[in-house]
Amino acid sequence: MTNPRPVFLLAGGRGSRNKAVFKAVFKELSKQNPLIAYVGAANDDDQRFFRFMGDEIIKGGTCTLSQALIASPEADLDKAMDVLRRADAVFMSGGDVEAGMKTLISKGMFSIFQDLYEEGKLFFGVSAGSIILCREWVRWEDPDNDSTAELFPCLGIVHLICDTHAEEDDWEELKAALQLKEDDAGGFGIPSGVCLKVYPDGRTEALGGGVKRYAKRGNKIISLDDLLPG
């Protein structure tokens, strides 16, 4: 792996905490006017998402945003890959986790992101995009039947499992995902406006507020001490 970078997993929100996190991303890049590849696979390359998130990202510093369009049937995938390779960082936007992964897999774009990370590309994501950068997530064949829950693979840029801005639901989906994992498996709940920074060696750091931590112990999901900003 060449010069691996930390990965920034944002829950999303507005205001000063968002700005502070994006400033931290740009500080990590140490480059004036970096090129950011924007991936909107989880929201079908929705232009409203792109404009909104673009406005949020540039509050953190001067940068150039370029869309790596993947979702459309007419998408030029060679052009998308060129944008990804030229970029200083890759931003994974929010939307729907499962739909985003289906798009990336169906378009043959699954492995390029792991390759780029191993080559030293910096990754950051928001909401569903943050979950996509992790190892796996949970879905239900029948939403009304908990026995139909199953895990499905995500990009695995970071080898952990997280959920984002689900504090009002008491992290129900994260706990359901952990129930399907091996004993002692852990997961992170990233509240709105907070970011989990994951270092290449697996160390984690909270930015902008505390991150919830859970672990599976037997058949129970227990709450651990929050990961607090250092």
C-alpha cells in the first residue's frame, strides 16, 4: 500500500461542525485547490445532492469538484474512472446504501475504489456514502420480518461497520447489523454533524462530537463508552 491516508466518515448536517470537518479533510491533503472526485451513485447522480454537497464542501476550503458520473445508463465510465484517478480525494455522497452498491457493482466499478485507496487516495463520505466506504451493511428481504435481515458487502475501504445520523432511532439498524456478526464484533454510530476519522492502522478518532460505540456480547448488543474527540 502506497502512503495510505485516513478515511473521514461524516454523518452529515449543516453549520460550523460540517465546515470544521471539511477543513480537516483539506488539511490532510496539504494542497492548494485540490481536485475532489464526487461520486453520487447512492443518489442516482442527483444534481440537487451535488449542488448542496458542493456548497458544503467548499466551505472547508478552496477546491475543484468534478462529478464521476456512474449511475446513468449513458454514463461514460472511462471518463468517470479518469476523474477518479486524477483526483486528489474521492467524496462518496449520500442517498441509499444498497442502491449505491448495486450501481457500483453492476457498472463494474467495485474494485477501482479499493485500488485507489491502496495507491494513497484520500476518501471521505457523508451519510450513506460513509456506510458504503465501510465493510458491510444490513438489509431486509421483508421489512416487517426481522428474520429476513442479512448483511451485504460494501466497498471495504475501512474494515468496520457504522451507521450515521440515526440517533433518534437509537441506532436500530446498526444493532440489527451487529446481531448478524460474530461475537465481540463492534460498530460505530455517528450522530448528525459528527465525523469518525479512521486511520490506516485501524485507530479511530471522533471529530465534532462523540461517536457511539456498540459491541455484540453473546445474543446482546451492549453500549460501550462513547469515542470522544481528543
